[in-house]
Amino acid sequence: MANPNLWPYVGYGHPGQLFGGVTPWGTILTCEENYDSFYGERNRETGERNPGADKWYAHFDNPPEHYGWVVEVDPKTGAAKKHVALGRCAHESATVSTLPDGRVVVYSGDDANNQCLYKFIASEPHSLEKGTLYVANLEEGKWVPVDFASQPVLQARFLDQTEVLIRLREAAPLLGGTPLDRPEDVEIDPHTGAVLVSLTNNYGKNNYYGSILKIEEEGGDHAALRFQHSTLLAGGPETGFACPDNMAFDAAGNLWFTSDISGTMMHKEPYEDFKNNALFVVPRAGAQAGQVLRIAVAPVDAEFSGPWFAPDGRTLFLSVQHPGENSGTPTTLTSPWPDGGEAIPRPAVITIRGAALDALQRSTECLAFFSGGRGPVNEAIFLCDRGVIVGFFFQHLCCRMLYGRYFYPYAFRFEVADQLDVIGISRQNNNRVYFLGDLSRFDRQGDVSRLIARHYRTVVVCMQAFGQFRGNIFSLPKIDQPV
């Protein structure tokens, strides 16, 4: 029997681009959120199209099944591909984690009330073509495969795996997927590997303020199929934020996030005290660690989205969406941003930088650890700031900076004291690592030790090493004898 959802056309266009991700091989992932607003959705039983709010199909009669996918784009060539294997829904994010064998894991939320959280585990390195899609069951703390071949409940309702992926919103509840309160962005904590999910709100459940969910994969392995979950932050008057949306971690591991109070609800009950949407940061260390701090306020009727740090961590890029969204006419504007006066409001991308941002990400002390051995990592120098690995050198002094889960080339610049002494040793998986700096300040929770154990298991023999930091100059005397 032919699949009635497959049309003899190529995919047309890419509407509703939302937050996505970056692959280790240099492509970007972008998501077709709210696809059903543009082209509607087809009733599976009758084949009739349920109209979308924007009714694009009145002008372009494209099949609705062509939209709602994660799209991979090569920024160098513009080549694009929609990945059916990741399922079809209102993806808000496509956050990538790389496994030791080169395969990737992609986390994504379906941004709608009572929809689910998903995880795709690729079956081949450096590719999103094949793999298994899973839906999160929070009640049982497990990832359930969205797999036609192994799930009788799917076989009883759908024709094949392709129809399952097209009808993901219908398939997930049959498998026990937990309905969530608008799961939007997903980010991975660079310290602990915990997976954070912004749950914006759900008016139908009287959840007006939203929260940030934390998922801790079993053994810290993003390919694991069991997990524990908890609420990291809950919105409300007590915490000073509502409706969390896009998130980002900076080089120091501070959590940044934006809010998404609807334009129709802004400044109305129960959101009067929150005013406009805003950008927030939760410092990881220092006197205000764990507090939610408001950093910037969006224009009237606007929301911030897509926070992203430049490779050097000194500039934050931020999109400003739909300022003046509720303006009645060109002469009754609610906002003239960004030009002011009587100008028509326009969306834009802004940057935030300066001494305050630098201070938040930079420690006055630099923690470094040195390792060398007979494995793939040989006489490497790892630099840490506030317990986060921010850079490393190999013998040929090729420096690369690590921010979150991606690597970027960056010139090495540190201003540290003349010399730091070895003050602590950490042993993980038979690795010996020498720390320079104030270990107690940076590794109170054992985060650095766990990070080393997770990412550098190949280092089996370490060498004694002493380093000197003098302005922009770094030297490492050669030590011939292992300790």
C-alpha cells in the first residue's frame, strides 16, 4: 500500500527558521518551528488539510508534510538538507553532542503545549542520515525508541517508519512520551554534561512562569537510555523571570537565557511585574552564584532570541524579534526601535560587550593542568578558567579554545601572575593530572576531575611539568622522566 503522506515533489523552501545548532563538521542546523501555521496540517484519516493561521498554502499550494524538519545547511555553499530521521514537529532547537566514536547526539524539543522532548543518536560518525530517534519518558526516566520495527503499538497504527516520523506528534504519546510545557531550547552544561531544557509555559495547566528542566544522563553519557531529571530553575516573582526561552553557556560556564512572554500578555496579569522580555544570566561562581540576574531589556513588544558568544567570549550576539509587534497602524506604533522617533520598528541583531562581560567570564587566577603520555594526547597543556577548560596547546603550540561543546581557533592571551605552583593532584581512571592555581576554588564540586575523566581517558601516563605565564608568553620546560 502506498504511503498517502508521501508526495511526488521535492521539498520547497524553509519557513519558520528558529534556534538550531552546529555540527562538529562545520554545518549549521536550523529548525522549521510552527510549520503548521504556514501550511496547516493534514488530517490523517480524511486527508483534508486543517488550515494554518497564516494560510500560506492559499498562495503556494505546497504539501504540509514538507515542513517541520531539522534542516542542515552548509554555510560555505548554501547546500541544504532536511533530515527526516530527526522527526517532524515544531523543533525549537537541535543541540549537538559528540560521542567518543565520532557519532553525534541531537537533542530537540517540540515547542507547543503538551509536546515532547526528543533525542536522536546517529548510527554513523559525522552524519545525521541514519540513527534512532527517542522520546523522553520523565516518569520512568528513560528514552523510548520511536521505532516502527520494534514497537507493536506503532505497527498497529502507522504504515512504516516514514509515516511514524511524519506523524511524530501522534506517535510519541503512544510510546509514553511525557507531555511537557512547551519545550523550547536545549543546551548542555559544559561543566557537568547535564542537559538543560527551557519549558516556557502552559496556560492550560496554569503554568504561567515556566521553568528550566535538568536532565542528567546515566553515567554522564549522552548516548545513555536512562536518566534522572529535576527542576534547575522555576520562573516566578521569587526568581524574577518568566517564560524562559533560548539559552547559552559562556566560556566560564555561566548560564544565559532569554524570556518569551507573549506580546498579547506582556504587562498584563500575571506578568505585570516582569515588564518587557529580557536577557538573564546565572553566574556559576562568585558572590552571586546561582542568582538570576537581569542583564538587558528588550524593546516594547519584542523578545530576545538566539544568544551566541563569539569565539573569544568577549561578544554576545543577540537577535531582537518583532519589536512593536502589537502596533495598530504605522501612526500608532508601540515601539520605534531601533531608529527612534517615528520610525517603523525593525528586527535586528545586536551585540553586547564590555568590561562587565569580560569580568564575568574571566577569573583573576588561571587554573592550568598539564598532561602528557603515550596516547593520542601527547604533552598537551590544558588551560582552565573557573573550572572550565577554555583552551589547550599541543607540542607545536597550536592553540584552540573550547567554549561549551565546540572548538574554535583563537590567539592565546592571558594575563596571570609570574609563576604558578603545582598544588594538587587528581587521579581519575588511572590518569594523573597536575593542577596549577587554587584548586580548592575551582574544583569544590569535583567538576574539573569529572570533566577530565570524561574527555581525556586516553591519557595514561603523565609527565611532571612546570609552566610560567608572563603576559602573553608561555614556556614549558621539557621533562624526560615520568613521575
